Amino acid sequence: MDNATRPPRGITRPALGALSGLLAGYAAIAVAQLVSAAVRPEAGPVIAVGGAAIDRTPPGVKDWAIREFGTNDKLVLRLGILAVLSVLALALGVVATRHRPAGSLGVPAFGVIGAVAAVGRPDSTGPLDALPSVVGAVVGSGLLFWLVGRLPAPHRPASRGAGQDPKAVDDRDTADAHDPVAGSAEGWDRRGFILAATAAAAASTGVGLAGRALSGSQGKDAVASRAGIAFPPVTSGAGSVPRGAASRVAGVSPFMTSNDDFYRVDTALVVPKVDATSWKLRIRGKGVTCERTLTFDELLKMPLIERRITLTCVSNEVGGPYAGNARWIGVRLADLLEQCGVRPPSKGGPADQLVARSVDGMTIGSPVEDVMDGRDAMLALGMNGEPLPFAHGFPVRMLVPGLYGYVSACKWIKDIELTTFDSYDTYWVKRDWARRAPVKTQSRIDTPNPFARPRAGTVMVAGVAWAQHRGIDKVEVRVDDGPWARARLAAEDTRDTWRQWSYAWQATKGDHTLTVRATDRTGETQTAERTRTVPDGASGRHSVVVTVE
């Protein structure tokens, strides 16, 4: 046997089978990505299975993922899915070395899972969404069958026949013991297998890159539409930030949060890229006497308002980072609803819930009374002076000051239906979250950091506090178990924005615990009772431990 036909010593047939399985899985994912680019990117198996996993994940696990991985939680999920698929592909490759059809037919089984997940997603457009998973599985199955067929036959121990040289048999058995796949590999084309495997990997890579390029090109129209937007003058501006609203204490969160730094918490594994020129919004349902379908250009021609509003995610733990303050431009939502004949329940309207639907299938329910009670609920088109970033809902999103995002801040909105809470449960309500969720009064210590080691003397303790649509009346700080001391509040912008605060602490050496609490304008003081985020937001007081040197 020459070197071209002998497998490298130490490489077993199962190991080569595992490699074949991995290559087959890689090809299946690459082909599925290319096909999904032609169908729609969200129909790809990784995205579809990932979305289904998010839908079925218990709220506590979701909170843990957000807490541990922050805005990278979706990347971690996708990597986890790919890791699981890789392990399964390796296992199928090993099975195929023992029973070629069984291992090869295992690949379509996982294709079925991807197809069912894609068709079952809320944003599914129909049976065609199953095509990427099906085609990818067929290609992967065929490739695994082909590659395993090029492997050497399984080793079968030689038996001594009559007249056979015992020494020759013993020498061959000894060689086979060191080379597990060499036993009956005479004629196995090692070079051919390597070339086949390399060609499969290269072709899969090319197909995957083509799929990514095609998916990216589909978003070019959306990018171009965003770049071409110019906002007309607003009819009601936000005015300048009041002097003294932005603290100068080092370490405090900026009063205005940049678009890049603004938190993002949603279930979209792929950020939708919607072309504003083809986008439409439908308003319909109970109490709608004049159903409307609006385009982006029609919204731009309506009176625009500009407001600074702080948004908070219900997944924000006490002291957490998922709060931000931005300047929003949009159309007052109550005006639109009134034009459609909608009345709030307090004025005899039959609908008490507004269900907003996103292009990715998300449903978010807001109380109609809150949307129409005079607060600046809006359909936002702009954020901090520019069109909404894609990650924050371009071309249009909804927001309602004073409500957590999961009951008010629908991104990539495409449909508004007036209904009742009794007749319809939205996405998060089905997962044990509350139907109504006003933002709780909260405060946070930004500086000093936990476990900081400041020097004795004057130490500035500072942070932010919020109680959207109620406003912050005072903030107090306590050192260890001492009395509460009133902090200095920065100037208030509006009751819908957070408020910075600071406290000059005369620090003494040793370990100390700093705690903060806020009181809103209704007189309600932030509770000390600690609760988790489910079902309607975390409560409790933020504290940090420091060591003064």
C-alpha cells in the first residue's frame, strides 16, 4: 500500500466519519442561508430555530441571559445553536460509518425541525419559509452519504487460512493495531477523500458567502431610503436642555444617551431592514370608524413633535443599565387615533387595548386610556436628530412615556389594532408578564462603582433617578445604616425624562454600603422590597459596597 492509499496512522474511520458529518452540516447551513436569502432571511434554520427557542424560554432564563450577556444575548444564542448543530453533525457522521443510510437520513430529520420552526414563526409568510431548511437538509444528507462512501471499509480481523503464512498474518494484525482503518483499506484513495472534503468545504464557504451577500443586498433599498430622509420643521419642539440638567460629576451617565449607547432588548435575532418607501401602517379594530393605511411620506407631512423621553426596559434589574434618554421626533399617536374615530374607555370607547404588531411578528399591548390621556405617546420616526437606527425600529416605532417598553415601545411597527385585554393576550402576556406595566420609581448609583476604593474625605456619590410621567421630587442617600440624607437634584427637563443627582459624602476609612432611594412627584417613595423583573418590573433600592482607604 503506498502513501496515497493508506490513511494517516492514528486516524480512525469514526474520526473521518465525524469530519464528514461536520462538513455535511456546514454545507446544509450554507445552502439554507443562500436559499433563505431568496425566500427571506428570517426563514433560515438558525434564525427560525433561535426564534422558536426564545419564544419557549422561561422568563427567568431570559432575564438571566440579558443580565449575563446584555445586548450580546442573541449572538450567544446563535453561537449556541451552531455549537449544538456541530455536535449533532459529528455524531451523525460517526453513525454513518456504521450504517451509512441511517446517518445520512438523520440530517433531514433536523431539516424538518428547522422547517417546522420557520413556518410556525409569527412573521411566517407561508409554506415557502420551510424551503431553506428542506433544501439545506437534502444537500447535507447527500454530501454525508457521498463522503462516507469514499471512506475505507471497516476493519475486519483476518483469519488464518490453510497454507497461509502465520508470520504474515501476525505482521498484518500488528500493523492494523497501530492503524485502525488500514485493515481493509487497500485501494482507498486518501488523496481523493482529502480533495473531496476540501472541495466540499470550499464550495460550502462560497455558497454561504453568496447567501450573506444576497441577504445584504436586499437591505440596500432600506439603507438608501433611510439615507434619503429629511425631516421637515417640527410643529412642537423639545426646546433646549435646561441649564443645570446635566451633572458635571465624573462617572454619571450622560443626560442624553447616544444612539450607539442606547440599550437594545428585543427578540429579533436578525434586525429587520424595512424600506421606508414601501412601508405601510394599518389602523383598524374596535371603535375605529375610519380605518386608515398610512405611508411613511404621509406621516412626514403630518404635524411632528419633538420630545426628550426616557425609556426603560422591564428586564432592567435594580441598578441595571437598561434605561436611556433620547430626543424623539414623531407623530402624536392620540391625534391619529382620534382621526380614525377612536375614543378612550373613559369617553365611551369600546377598546381598552391597543395591539401594535411588528414586521417580525412581535405583538405589544398598550392601554388605550394611557395612550390618549394627554401624554406624548407617539409614532417615532427620528432619534437624536436622525432617522431611527435600524436596531431601534426604523422606519417607525411606537413609544408611550411612563410605560415599560414591552407594553408600549413596538419597533418596526406595521399594524395597530384596537381591541380589549379580555379578548387578546399579546406576546409577553402569554409568557406570564403583566398586561399593564407603568414604570416604577427607580434610582441608580453610577459612581462610585461597586467595590471601588476611594480615599477618605469628600467622595461624590451620584447617579440618575426616573419615574416617567410622574417626575422625580427628591433623592436620598444612606451610608450603612445611618439616616437618609437628601441628595442634590440636577435641574428637571420634563417629568418624562430621568433626573441626575449627586451627594457629597464625607467618607471615613473602612467598608461602607451606600444606598439610594427616590421619591416621585406623587409622594411615592421607592420601596425597599426587592422583587425580580417578572411580572411587571423589578423593585428595590440600589446599593454599592466600597472600601475607603
